[in-house]
Amino acid sequence: MQSLTNISEIKDLLSRHGFSFSKALGQNFLINPSVCPRMAMSCGADENTGVLEIGPGIGVLTRELAKVAARVAAIEIDGRLLPVLNETLAGYDNISLIHGDVMELDLQEIINREFGGMRTVICANLPYYITSPILMKLLESRLPVDSITVMVQKEAADRICAKPGTRECGAVTLAVWYYSEPQKLFPVSRGSFMPAPNVDSAVIRLNIRKNPPCEVKDEKAMFRLIKAAFGQRRKTLPNSLMGAGLSRDEAISLLDAAGIPRQARAEQLTLEQFAELANIMSV
Ligand code: SAM
């Protein structure tokens, strides 16, 4: 069985299949032999678990997941990689390959079909061009999964795992915090990939919450406020909240009713305070 972290073996494999890397699809494949086993060990999979992988590439992480999990279903958008994967994963009988765009597929249906009620986790080295939309889709669809372990750009990891109410946080921090408890696992240097990207990476794990950390009557309204506030994060809230369709006076009354200073900016608010604003609006 060929090594999927040996550069000359990978080059030979890819040239036999006439494959060239697509930058647009975020194709940076892992070649550091210690990273995939470590991800597979830390994603919480065991012999009773199904793992959903997004973007298997040439299958380097897929193989490691298949060794620890009961089943792996891997979704790959690039049809040119399917013959490659059929070769590299030939010895494994617990892997299903699904050709498609993760943003278009019905993931709930895939999980039911592939894992039929088995405990499920998600594990992936995400394509960087679409990290936030993928994470938001995974979280908002409320999939029946225990955790999501993903490799993302280091800066994205810092933002996602920041504490709400601190300077490092963004709209994605609050959304992630609402659905899960994020945890930084370990850093991965840019030299661990082929081709090497211009940035370093990190592996994070989102432990899905059973219940949200605060009560919100209208989640959509809360996320509209969060998006507007962080969309203009340097402005004070009476100005930035106008992006959510409020007039400046309405925004001021809302902040006053919630006891939030008029000079506050998005990054100073906790999730509970955004929930409070949305709850006052929906009375
Ligand atoms: N897992 C492999 C590894 O660690 O070496 C490859 C990771 S590479 C960073 C991202 C992979 O996601 C590529 O194989 C790419 O073709 C695939 N991909 C990109 N966009 C996708 C999408 N929308 N849906 C599914 N797969 C996608």
C-alpha cells in the first residue's frame, strides 16, 4: 500500500492520474505523517462511531479515520479525485465516497443513510476558501453529531475559539459559541502541506451543545443583529445596528432597554446580551 505522505509517491500517484492541484478548491494536501493520526485520535471516533469527512483529497485522513471508526463517509467535490481515491482506499471496506458539493448536499439524509442511528462525528481538513460557510451549514442544520473536528487557518481558529465579548471575536465566534463549545487542539505549520499555503493552520474541535447557552425567542433576529453589529465592528452599536434595518433612534431605545451603553461596539457584547436585544425586539 503506498504512503500518502511521501512526496515522491504522491507525485507518482497524481501524475499517473493526470491530476493537477486546483487552488480554487483549496487543495492543499497533508504530507506531515503525524497530523492525520492525531486528528483521527482526537475527533472522538471509536469502533461504534460513524465519521463524516469533507474533502478527502487523496484519502490521507480518510485512511486514518477508517482505522479507528466503524464507518467513514467522505464527500469530495472534485470528480478527478474519485479514481485516485478508489486506488488509495482500495483495501478498506468501511468507507463510502460521495461525489458532490458539501454546500448542496442533504447531510442529514447522508448521515441517516450511511450511519443509521450510530453515534456520529465530523472530521475534516477544510478547504480554506469556504471554511465559515461550511461550519455555519454544519451547525445551523443541527445535524445529529457529537462534535466537529476540523483543520482551519490559524487566524480562523483564533477567531472561532475566542471568547465572546473579547477583541478577537467576530460574528462566527458568537454563532459557533451558540451551537457548541469550541476547543483548540494543536497547531499545524504551513510546511505540513503540499503545496504549502501562505498561512499556518490549527486543528479545533467544536463540542456540540445539547441545549443553547441562552434563551432566544427568535434566533434569526439574534443572528441578524450579530451580523449587522460585526459587519461594521468599528462603529458604535447605534450606528452598526442600522444594518439590521433599525433606525438610529430605534437602536438607541433597544440598547437602553437592555442596559447596554450606547458607546459599546459589537466585540464588547456577550452572546447573552445579543440574545437579550433580540428578545426585547420580539416582544
Ligand atoms: N483531506 C485531504 C488532506 O487533508 O490532505 C484534502 C484537504 S484539502 C485542504 C480540501 C479538500 O476539499 C480538497 O480535496 C477539495 O477538492 C475538497 N473540496 C473543496 N471544496 C469542496 C466542497 N464544496 N465540497 C466537498 N469537497 C470540497
